[in-house]
Amino acid sequence: AGEGKSYVANALAHSFAISDHKTVLVDIDLLGCQLSYRLGMSERLGLRDAAAEGTLPEAFPIGDHLSIVPVGLRNDFQPEQLNRPYLLKLIESLRTQFDTIIIDSGPILGSLEASLLTQIADRTLLVVARGQRPGIVKAAVARVRQLGGTVAGFVFNRAVRGDYLSSSYSASVSRHSLSDRTSRPRPRPANAPISPLLLSMRSSLSGSPASGPAQPAPEKPNAS
């Protein structure tokens, strides 16, 4: 908890929506519920209420091309009451109504709903807060793969400028060009430092040792 995943889910959904993709946010973080609170939907009936009754929840419009399935009102609903057939039915129903489905769940290493959703979702995006231990990142990737899920990538959240300058993703932007946009981008020196967390993230995805560069995974079709 505290990685900012609900914030990232909300921002990502808005990005799809303003690109004219009919998008739905689904709050299945049964303990945190931050997405519903953030969007002012914490007092609406939602997933917990519908799941307890064996029905499907309603998606409420909150903007152009954007809707949300709130977490719901029933505080007595337990994660153990969710099951794979119900979630499959929910997602298949939403697929008939929306172009893009973005689900906010609890942490992959600490919630039952995340384990279920990882097996069902087309892709899993991991949100990693600055300061997180590399071992936790590796464990999260291993857990997703163990469950048969696909890691789409990472969002390195709450980063500072120095993190960007020390990352492999600054390869095409020199330190000088950050302050002078007219400068021609220069390649990153071979011995430039890579932060331990970003290196761990790269090696976790590639399965290669942390001392070597990650190999890109084969591209797969985008999820509908």
C-alpha cells in the first residue's frame, strides 16, 4: 500500500478516455478503496454489494468516455467471497460495453483479489514507489508469473529528477539537453550508473542476471 496505484489507474483511465476510448475503471481494492474515494463514489452501490447478491454491478459515468464501477458499501464483504467465475462474468460483461477496462486491486503480494485478477486480466501493470526494495519488486514479478499473468511493465512512481538521470531510459537524452532543449540528444555513456531499483526491475522482467542488460520481450497484441 502507498505506491500510488489508484492514482496511476485513474490517470491511465483518463488518458484512454480523452483518446476517445470508452473506458471503465473498476475498483476491486476491497480494503484500500482509494479509487472510489478519490472519485467521490464511495457512497454508491458497487462491486461488494452486487457480488454479495450474486449480481453484476452498475458502471456509473463520471466523464466523457469514462465510467467507474465503485467498490461498494458493504463493509462486511470479505475478499474470500470473490471467486474466479464471478470475476470472469463481470469482465466479459464489461467487454461488451467498453473498449478499455482498468482494474485497481490490492497489492499483488498482499491481497486475494489481486491474485484472482492476475489470472484473468490481459496484462498486469506494477506500480513501484520510490524507495521500494528490489527484492519486493522481484517477488511481485515472480508472483504474477506464478499465477500465469503477464507483466505489461512498471510505473516507477514518486521519482525525482536524479532517478531519471541515473536510469537506462535517459539513454537518448543527455544531462545538458534536459536544460537546453535545442541540444542534440546524445547516447548514454556505457559506464553511466543505473539505479539498483531500475536494474532490478529490468532483470526481473527479462529473467537475466542483474549485472546484464535486459532483453526486450516479444511484442503481443494489445488487449481489447
